Amino acid sequence: MSEVPDTGTEAPQSAAAKLFDLRVLIGGLFLVYGVMLTVAGFFTSTRDLAKASGININFWMGIGMLILAAFFLTWWRLRPLRHDQPPHN
């Protein structure tokens, strides 16, 4: 059996590669926008509430975004990315 020579193209996993996970980016964005919408929902005027048939859209969408952010960030925390290392013979 012939072995494949090591060409050195496989770079070791760096700290930047570990940090680049789209779940963190998506969760962080939903967290920021969710906080902004929830805070904006506390200051909704009665005129704006009347436009939305009495539903505080900013508040409820903010809460929904915070729940989605919690899902993504919990998923990232419980199941981090793992890169399989090739076996060294």
C-alpha cells in the first residue's frame, strides 16, 4: 500500500477559525435587534398601536427575536463546531 505524502496543505485550526461560526453571528444579530425592538415596544404611542389594531408589534417581534437569539446561541454553546483531525500514522 502506498501512503499519501504530507503536503502541508492542512493548516492547523486557528483561533479565528474556531470563532467563525454563523450561529454566533445570526444569534448576535437577533439579540441586538431583539433588544432594540423590545425597548422600542415600551415607548410605542397609542396612535401607533391604533395603526396596528392594538397589537404592540415592536414588543412582540422583539420578544420573538430574543427567543430566536437564545436558540441560536444555546445551540452554538451546546454543540460547538468540531473539525475532525486526520489520523497521524
